[in-house]
Amino acid sequence: ARGLHFDGVEVVFILGLPDSPSTYLHLAGRTGRQPVLNGTVVTICPGKSHTQLCGWSERLGKLAFTELNIAGLRESIEASRRART
């Protein structure tokens, strides 16, 4: 299954860290299709995953990743996890 195709995708949100750099590139590549050809990828992942994501930079064509800390997000995620158990 190849999934869905949408023309003109300008922003892709990736929730969590994919299992490999090639999967990340596949997901992020949705912003590189005609007619956009460039776009923005927002990856939401916890701290340790951000470190791993930055480690993929070389294999992803030396992409630069910017860490953005959102006040209260970590606590909100942890509370959500505790509520599920």
C-alpha cells in the first residue's frame, strides 16, 4: 500500500520519531512534491528522541534540526501517560 497522495502539501507534522532515517525522509518528503517543491516539517518528539533525530542529520543530507521547548508540554504528556495506566 502506497498511502494517500495530496498535491501542494506545504507542512508535514510528524508525531514521534519514525523507526529509521529513511522512513523520516519518506514522511518529510511529502513537502517536496509538485507544486510546492519545498516546505516545512514539524517533528514532535521527546528529548531523547530529539538527540537521536539530530544524530540522523548526516544521513538525511545534513539537515539542521531546531529544538523548541514548549512550556508545560512534557508535564502534559507525562500526565496523559499516567492517566492511561
